[in-house]
Amino acid sequence: MSPASRRRLLAAGVAVLLTLTGCGGQRPPGPADREQPRYGYAPAPDPDVTLQPDVVVVGGGSDAVRSVSADGLTWRLDPSARHAGRLAPGRVMFLTGRGVGRVLDLAEEGGDLRVTIGPVTLTEVIRDGVFTGSDVPVDRPTVYSAGDPAWAREPAAAGGTLGRAGPVRAPAVPPGQPPPAAGGRAEATAHGYRVRTFCCAGGIGAHFTYDDGGVRLAGTVTLTVGRPDASFHLAIGAGRVTRAELEITGGFGIKVDFTAGIDGGRNHHRTFPIPVDIAVPIGLVAGIPLSFTVTQTLEVATAFGARSGTVRGAGEYALAGRLGFGWADGRVGPRVTEGFARRASLLDSLTGVPVGVMGLVIRHGVRFTVGISAFLFTAGIWFELTTSYGTTLGSALGAPYALCRGVGLGVRARFGVGYRILEPVVRVLNTFLSLLSPSRAARIPQVAAAAGPSWGADVYRNEEVVPDVAVCGHPPG
């Protein structure tokens, strides 16, 4: 055989091998072809996967989508899409990996089929199947921004009764989602905050600012990481999860810096999801379009004991080599390789001009999910790490006696299979359901804030106060 013939035979063999190595006979996209359609990949039939009987695979994938509302709840479809006529309230729409949900309402409007969806768990979509991936690189992310959804606004700005002014009573042509963008950086607004997100190599986090004229806040929270990758295994049989494993490696740490001040204002407390998905498409795994998705939540609460004053600080800590969990045969446990070490002390950095006690709590949640759907309804195997930074700086008026400085640091993990959404969004969806006709509402259960099994475990917790005297007490958190 000539050298040229051998090269042609080798190339053909490699092509066959690549075709066969994908789960269910399909190869997940590699680095060169991982960019997915705007609304995600469509599912494909696989002999080893059975969907639930009420799931409607619409057909057409992203090509069947005409627009999606900014909040991610309302999908406008081509009514001539292959199985669009089978959609009905109570059934599950499976259009793409980002377009999956329980149908709450649908109507033909302006030549479109308008479909409003709510969250589903993986087992409400899949009856039987095994899905696995190893060392999936978390790189080249795509950013999906929800724009200005009602669930990210201040309550007054959302129009009082959110179910009427929010995402589900959309106008004839609702504002659409901004187009996805390559890279892990995006800007968003939520509950009066301006937020800039970033991901993934080097760190996952957000920079935030808030100013209502009385309270001013600025800071950056980061889950530091080198070059992360993920491995997962999920087995579903007869509509029940029988095994679930997720591990993310790369070496993790936590980092914060902040400045806070009050000038005649009131104390402040906000908790909200950052309306940005950072997604790395995995591709078709046994015919199901999966993505590795990073979402974040932020909570900021002040406990200012005076009408004026400032406080600032910064700290950084090493945390763990890997994050994850495993569940099989009724046993569950975190897989966190602990390695806590102080790199820069938050306690030592606390400074400011406190006319009264200046207390501040910042909580940063980062959730990793391998699964389907988007924004608030991401469902799959998930691991969430929430870091709480509580700081107290005593009044400068008492400095001759004791200028107290205190830090409370807590890191908690939660993990599971399913979904979890915040209560304000649950109220939006259930208010919408209450507006439906009794016959239609009877077919759709009320939306729960969480679904699927989940567990929690403390990763690290510590408090430090200086000077060590009774009057200084404990930091908030």
C-alpha cells in the first residue's frame, strides 16, 4: 500500500472513530464547533433514551423560534413547526436545550404561536437514560442576558402586582432577549444594582454598584479558579434519578472587596439572581442537548448604626482543589478537597469613618449546572457554593476605648438534581396561574420554589474580632 493510500485509510478510520465515540452515536461538539444556535441545540432521537409521555418535541429547533421575551418565559414560535399543534397547557415543550418548560398558556397572536412556560425537572422530561461526560473544558462560554425582566426589578418598578405587569402578561410584541455574546462578560441591572459579570478562567464573579442617594455600595465578589473542567454522570430509570455525580476541578478560592457608605439614608437589604446565564454548550449527549451553565445570586444587607459613615475592606482566601458531589444507592456526600488558607486578611483591611457601627453582609452564590433550559429554570445536576462575608467596624466615637473590627466568613455548599428559583419569581408565576380559567388552571400545578432532591454541607466557617473584648461582640452574617 502506498503512503498516500495509508494516509487516506487512517483519515477515514479517525473519522469513523470520532463518529462512534459520541454517546448515542452523536459526537458532542469540539472546541472548533462548539458555538450553538441562538436558542440552543434541538434534541434528537436516541434508542437508549425515553422521554416522558407528555413531552412534545416541537421540531425545527432554533429555526422555529421567532422571539423570546426578555424574562425567558414567553416563546413565540412558528405555528407551522412540525409538532407545534400538539402543545397544550400542562404538557412539556421541548424545543431546544434552552427552550424546555411546562406549558402554562398558549395562543395564536400576530401570526405567531405564543407559549408561556414554567420550570420542569429533568425527570419530568426524561423517563429513562444515562448521560455522562468527562473532563469537559469550561472555556469559550456564551453569555445570555435576560435584559430587563420584571423579576430583576425593584417591586415598585415591576408594577405592584407582578403577575399582571410582569413577564407573563406580555404585549403583542414583547421586548426580546438581547442576542447571546461570546465570552464570559456581560452587564445587567437588577433591583437597582448595576452588575458586571465575568467567567471563567481566572474566576467567576460580579462587580456591583448601588446608589440611591442615601446608601452607596460598590464591590466585587469572585470565586477564583484556574482553568475549570467538569465531569458528570446521571442515570434516570422509570422517571427517578438513580445516580448523580458532578465534579468541577481547577483549584478554587474566594475573594471580595467592597466600599459602603450611608449619608442620611436607611438600611438596605436586597437578594436577587443576576439575570445573566454563562453557558458552555456540551452538545448532544444521548440525543439530549446539555450545557454547563454558571449562574449567580447576590445578597447585600446593611446594619448601619448611624445616618452617616463609611466602611471598606478586601480579602482573599484559598478554598478547595475541586467542588462536587456524588449520590448513588441512597448515599450522598460532597466531594470538596479542602485547602483553606488566608491570602489577604479581610479583618486587617477594614477601614472607614464610622460615626456609628457599620455592619455589612454580602452573600455571593455561584451555581454550576449540567442540564437543560435557561435563566431561572435551569434544571439538571447542580452544585452551588454560597460565600457569606459579614463585617463590622465600630464607631470612631468610641475609638479611645475600643475600635472594634469583626469578620464572619462562611462557605456553604448545596447540591442536588432538579431546579430552585427565588420566591419573588414563584409569586410571579403563581399569580399568573391564578388568572387562568378554572378548567385550564386545574391541569397545571402551582409552581414550587424548588423541585428534586437536594442536600447541603458547610465547607468553612469562622469568626474573628479584634480587640478581643466583650464590648466588640460578634460580626453579622
